[in-house]
Amino acid sequence: MIEPRRSIRQNHLALGQQILTIAMERGMRPGDHLPEQAFSEACGVSRTPIRSAFKLLEQNEILSWREEEGYFLAIGSAEELADAVQKLEDLENSLAQRILADRAERRIGDVQSVRALMQRYSASRSSVLIALKVLSRDGIVTQMPGQAWVFQPILDSPKSIDESLSFRLTLEPQAILAPGFGVDLKRAGLLRAQMTDLMESRSGTISAARFHRIDTDFHSFIAECSGNRFVRGALLAHHRLRRSTQKDTSIPDFRLRQSLQEHLDILDSVESAQYDLAADQMTLHLRRSRIRRPEAANRGTPPLMRAPRS
């Protein structure tokens, strides 16, 4: 009976994330009412799982409940809602995160079996398979024939991060230049609000973890806007890998703010359909990020050039 209940909880966590995403897109504020029927229709499920997801959000102090009135949003800024989504993801991925942490510290090898992971973490087969599915979605592990799972390279060293930036320098500007690039203005506005809030914080108060989350959200958004499905898929998989495995390094406050401003400048350009300018801005942004990496510091900055569009 334990595993079915766990499966139901996983569904409620995913539904809770969907509810919060809808609340962000609708610009909801603290104290706004969340009607069961409206969210049932928006999420494409019946009211029963919506009630369960609302209850889960209440338990995590994201919603509040009033007798005979229903559920109301207890938080409301874009940053608080984004943090709440991340909190639910952390709850959902707890075993996956333990496995990933051990992998990052080289406590487990490149190839693992389900049975070995069950024994190491005192977990059921179903729990391990759920965790591996989460890690597989992010491109961290791949299932081989039989029971073996193989870990892919992760961003856990200066060399791997430099290689990541080199890969992104090749593809991210082209994601913008590919025919069919289209911007979701609602999501762009939400990203802009989060980055602006962060830039307005006091000097020295931007945490590396908070910046890293917004940074991967921004670059994933640019990838999602691309009209080339292969470029889009490759970049989205890579940004999921960045989000999951790249360690939060100490970055000077001025560079964090400079990087956020570069994000906002790129948003300005893509929103006004100045795609050539946006691609150049993206190239410069990634080169600046690469220069501050230890293994790339002495490589110099190559000329800002790009092959002409055909």
C-alpha cells in the first residue's frame, strides 16, 4: 500500500507545480482566491485531485484555507512563486537528489543497477525507478539493455563547465537566428519581473543558487522560443543538465548584476524582433561568462563574429 500512496503524492506534487505556474501566468497576488472549478478546467483534471493538490500547497504554507470560502494564495511575488515551485520540485526529487549528490562526489560509479541502488539507499524498487526516471528526464542517466543505468558526464569541474559554454556559444545564438523564432510575451514578462526584483536587491545579497535558477530559466526560455526543433531539444536537455548538476560557484556581485542586465537586454531585443542584435548580445554574454571561468581566463576573447545568414 505504501508505493501506491507514494505514486499519488508524486501526482499531487506535479499538479501543485502546475497550479503555481498558472498562478504566475495569471499574475495572481497574495489573498487571491483559487476557485476549484477554474483550476480543474485549467489543469484538465477533476476537482478531487485539485483539492488534494491545494491541501498539499496549504501544508507547505503556499496557500491558506478559510472555512466555507476555500483556498487563497498566501504568497504572491514572482520570486516567491518561483521559489515555491522549486520547493515542490525538491520534495518530488529527494531520492534523485541524493543519488545525484553521491554521483557528483564520486561516491558511486558510472554504471549502476537498480538492485545496487535499492541496497545503498534502503529504498524500494519502485522508488529507485522513479528517481532514475527523474534523472533520465534531465539527461543525467541512460538505461542500457538489462538492468544497467549509465551516468552521463555532468557539469562538476571547471573543464566541463568550459565545454558547456563552448557548446552553448555554438547553439544559443543560432537558436535565436533560426527561422520561426517566437516569443511568449507572458513568460518573457514573468522572467523580466524576477530578474528586475533580483537586481533591485541590496548589494551582496544575491545568492549563487538563486541566480543559477533564474539564469537557467532564462536560457531555457530562449531555447524554447527557437523555431529549430533540434536546436531547441539539444539546448533544453543541456539546460536541464545545468540546473541539476552544475555547482553554485562564488561569482562577484557586480558580475551577477551585469549578467542579469545582459539577460534583460537580450529580452528587449527578441521582444522587438531584433534577432540579429539579440544573437550578437547572446554571443557576447556567453563569452563574458566563459572568460571568468578559471580554465578559460587566459584564452582571450575572440572577435565578435558570426557567419552571415544565408
